[in-house]
Amino acid sequence: MSMSGVGWILALFAIAMLLWRGITLKERAVMMCRRVCREFNVQLLDDTVVYRGMRRVPDGSGKRFAHVYRFEFSVNGADRLGGEMVSGRFGTWSAKLNLPEGPTIWDSDARRAVQKLLG
């Protein structure tokens, strides 16, 4: 096999790995959204998340790129509120829920709401 053939095989393998990682990351985002909704006693609507892309988010040492997902939830079954799930380093996640009493930030490390924002 020629070197160009090996290069094409490696390129296809890299693309397949990126697609596989994206699928597993989305599955993890759905699991984390279920967990957050369960902790806040709200219902995750449609049992799904929508990938919104990568965005620079602040962390302890500046800013980094993270995958961002949007989801919708309901407090009473009649409303439809929005939330955002952000992947972190080393398997950590954070979420922002737009609750009726105001936006709330949740962090997987703290396993609870860490900050109530005045809306």
C-alpha cells in the first residue's frame, strides 16, 4: 500500500473517531440533563438536547472551548422553559436553567445549584 493510501485510511479513521466522540458526548449530555431535571424536580421535554456548537467559556485559568447543548424543560407540564448544558474538562458539566424564579446555575462537581442569579 502506498503512503497516500495510508494517509487516506488515517484521515477516514480520524473522521470516524470525531463522529463517534460527538455521538457519545451528546448521549452524555442527555444523561446529565435528565439528572439536572430530576434534581430540580422538573420534566425534561422531548428527552433530547440540541447541539449548539462550541463556544469559549470561562474557567479557572482563562477561557477554553466547550460543547454547548440546549434543552427544554417544564415546571408544571404546561410551560416550556429553556436550559443550556456545557461540557467541561475531565467529564464535568454545568447547566443553566431559566427557572420562573430566575436563572440558576448547576455544576456537576458541586452536585447542586451553585448560584442563583437575579433576573
